[in-house]
Amino acid sequence: MTQTGEVLDPPYGPRPKYAATITLHGAKCRSTRPHVHPRRACLSLTGALSGEALTEPDIIGDDPTRIVVTIFSGRVAGLGGVKATGTFEGTGFVPKGNRSLQLTLVAAEGSLLLTAEGPTVPAFTPP
């Protein structure tokens, strides 16, 4: 992520604005199992999205750093053109925790919610 400016957010003051790229690297799908519902399928997501993101204000002072994905778009294999919104969250005032990601991809055929959690990291680790 590269900071590209600031957004004035009264009453909290300016918030950094970033230009960023999200890259998805798909894993190979396992063979289809007979007991899986016929409408469910493995989808190997590979692609790139780019756009803008903002940090959310820390009102209390010990909240985890949260970056809000505001305007992202790109192409993802298996979905085509997509738009995305979501959040990346670091750890807050805890001895250790996990960074997390929640991203909603919206394509012509519908939407897909991606969630992820990183390894355990120390307190106040940014996303």
C-alpha cells in the first residue's frame, strides 16, 4: 500500500488514504467428493484488484488498526470482472492476536465473501 493523501473526517481529523493492490493466488482444487452438494464447487481464485483504501479512526486509542477497502476492482479467474469492498484489521490492545481480512467480491453472477486470518502476532500489529 502506498499513501496517496488524506481525507478530512470531522471530528476525528485527517485520515490517510492509500492506493493498494490485492493479489489472489489460487490453490489447486481437490477432486470432487460424491457427498458434496451439487451446487457447491471448488473455485481457484487467481487475479488482481486495485483501488483505494482508508484507515478507520481509532476513537478509544487501543482499537486495532483497521483499513477499509473502499473502491477496488479488477479481474479474477473464474469470476471475470469484479468489484470489492471489505476490511483488513490488525491487532489492538491484546498481548497477541491475529490479523484478519474480510473481502466481498461482486461479479456479474453474484457475490463471494472471503475471510482470512493470519498467524499469531504481537499487540498493535498493523494489517
